[in-house]
Amino acid sequence: MAKESVVIDQDACISCGACVAVCPGQALELDENGKARLIWDKCTSDFECVKVCPVNCIWQSSQAPESAKSKAGWYRLSGPLSGDLKKEFEEWKSQYGIKWSPI
Ligand code: SF4
Ligand code: SF4
């Protein structure tokens, strides 16, 4: 089973940075528009970010609304994925119905 990771709705994000500050794996950043963005392969699925978001726009992937999963730009990869990690990435998208992909 793929790691669960999170889904972010950047349209609801108010750029507070709380999720970035609390993430233990540097798996979140503010993008060029100041919106939270996930770096998928760095996420360890501990869901600390979910707890601190003041507008509740980060969810565990299994609990994210379809509307958020269909949006573009809310995550990226730190670099090319290979082997097991690439397989895990494809499984995550498939298992949680992630409609958009940066690659
Ligand atoms: S689930 Fe944890 S590791 Fe993943 S983005 Fe949120 S705080 Fe970071
Ligand atoms: S905690 Fe929520 S509102 Fe704040 S930057 Fe992260 S996603 Fe955006």
C-alpha cells in the first residue's frame, strides 16, 4: 500500500506558513504565489500539518474532497523518481484518486 501523504487546496490557503513550520521533513513550502505546496517524496505521513492549518485546507489523502484532488499545482516532486519510489507514487495517485500530476 502506498504511503498516504496529504492533499492541499491552494485556493483556500491563506499563506500563514503554519504547515511549513511544523512539517518535520521539510515536505512543505510556500510556492511562488505564497501558497502551501507539498513535496510529495519528502512526506512521511505523520499529518502534523493537518492539525495546524487554521482554514483546514490540508487533508490526509484518504479524507480529501474530490474537488481538491482535481486541482493543479499543489504538489511537486523533489526530483526524478526511480524504482520503488516511482511505483509508490503511481500507487498513491491511483489509490487516492489524485487527478493531477506534475509529470
Ligand atoms: S504529513 Fe507530515 S511530513 Fe507530510 S507534509 Fe504534513 S507535516 Fe509534512
Ligand atoms: S497552514 Fe493552511 S493556510 Fe497556512 S500555509 Fe499551510 S495550507 Fe496554507
